[in-house]
Amino acid sequence: MGKSKLLIIISLGLIFFSSGCVDTGVENISEQDYRSEVVFDNDTGTDATVRVDNSQIGSVPPGGESSAVEVPSGSRRIVADFSAGNDLDQTIFIETDYRVRLTMVEDSTGARSFVKTLEGLK
């Protein structure tokens, strides 16, 4: 009889202890929407149409720049279609809450690439 009373007391204690650990008044934390600003510079000799994750940003003339565009942070697929070929298609990591400048450059062989510069917090 002593063991069964002890078992009942321990069982009740565990039930009260486990029910006391649940906080039902906590609201769910919503998922954050991390975003950054990106400016596209075109240091090539031809017009470029820029897309981020298949969403068109706009055209950037030679020697020109786009206005600042807000995009989701993280790894983004950046595509620049040039009117004279040698298109760019790169995955670039865009830092959260920064203003990022992506400059399209061209070397002496005509090969093009992006150069990323962090300009500071947006």
C-alpha cells in the first residue's frame, strides 16, 4: 500500500509540473521579411536589362545607374541581358538591411561580371 501511494503522489506531481511548464499566452512570432536596396551600375558599352529572380527591374544604359530597388535579402539570381550579347547570370548574396551596389563591368576580352559593393545600412 505504501508503494502505490508513493506512485500516485509522484504521478500527480509530474502532471502538475508538466502542466505548469506550458505558457499558452505566447503569441506566434511572425516570419521576418528581410529586404535590402540594390542599385545597378552599367560600366559596359551597351544597354542592359536587369532581372532579379525573374522579376524585371528595368534597363540601365551604358554609363548609367538604376534607381534603388528593394529586393529580398539572401541569395538572389541576378540576370543582365545585354543588347550586344555576353549576358550575365549569377547568384549573388544580398546582405540584409544594406544598400548594395552591383556594377556590371567588362574586361578587355569582352567578358562581363558583377562587382558588389556594400554602401552601408539603408
